[in-house]
Amino acid sequence: DAKTTQPNSMESNEEEPVHLPCNHSTISGTDYIHWYRQLPSQGPEYVIHGLTSNVNNRMASLAIAEDRKSSTLILHRATLRDAAVYYCILMSGANNLFFGTGTRLTVIP
Amino acid sequence: EPEVTQTPSHQVTQMGQEVILRCVPISNHLYFYWYRQILGQKVEFLVSFYNNEISEKSEIFDDQFSVERPDGSNFTLKIRSTKLEDSAMYFCASRSTGTGGSSSTDTQYFGPGTRLTVL
């Protein structure tokens, strides 16, 4: 399983944008970048994924560096409900998800 | 929106007892998973299941563990003789084959988990 590196924790003020970074310098050409999050006392939840191009969905945006060695999950307006642990995971045909320690996002009202 | 459900939400058992954790995956999904999360630690993969057989398992998934899809809807995890260190949250997940038919692009949907406490 390819490795990712994320900050242990980040804080954001409510209704401000949040940029959650992920480094994956050993990413291979076939690795997709997935983001999941885990709200307190809940199971992990899919957020977004991408390969090379930036991606947007109703939850977030994913910005992928041109060399693909890093990516950033962007929450455009953080709400209190976005307080969670965010996981950046590389997937390349593996059947299962390998979770790291993720980034714990605290949203300050 | 369809969701993965798990029962019970909390299971307390004595060491050495057998437990069965139950999951109902999303109905048209074909791949099923169990993960566990010891309190304060990472989510860890246990086993994946497809076409009525285990497709992959981790080192954690030893002979004390087994999985079964006894009917068209349930997916179970059995621990034959529980140990104190089996205390954890157990998450079931499922996925379909997505637009690309590849696990690299598919989304896994997780249930809310079963908290297992072994005394």
C-alpha cells in the first residue's frame, strides 16, 4: 500500500474555507487518490476521489498537483458538521482501503 | 439513500465466548468488507468477500475469525473465542462495481459499526 502523509490536526473557523493537504511522493501512475472522513462515533464516509484532474462534488473539491505527488482536499465553507478525521488514501486495484492516521479537523464556531 | 446497516450497535461478551456481528450491505453491491478500529487507533482492514468467498484477508484475520453470507442480504463476522484485545468497533462496508468496474474508482460504503466489548 502506497504511503500518504497528512498533518495530525488542523483548525478552521466556521464558514471559512479549509485546505487539507496530503503528500504522496511515491504515488504510481495507476493510483487514484481517495478521501474519506470519519465523523465522531461513525463509520468512515467517502468524500471524493481523483486521478490527475481536479475534481468537484457537492461535498468538496480535490486539487491534485501536476506531478501528482501531493493533493489538497478543499472544503469551501467549513461547518461544525465537517469536524472529523480526514483520510487521504491511494487506491490502485487493491480491494481494500488502508487508513492512515488522517488529519483531525476542528471547526471553531 | 441506501445505506449499510449493522446489528447490534453494542455487544458485550465474556472472554472466550463466540460472537456474531451482522451487517446488511447495500442491496445491489457485490463486494463486502469488515474493518475494525480499536479505540484511539487507525481503521484496520480485516477481510474482503466476493462471490461467496474470501478474496483477501489481513494478518489480523486469523483462524478465530470467519465470515459468511448466509442469505441474499446478510453478511456476518464471527469470532469463535473472543479475547480482550478483540474489543473494538467493527465496521462493515460494501461496494458495487462502479463505472470503471475497478476497485480503484469505486466507493466503499460503511455501516455505523458495532462496538464489541470483551470482558
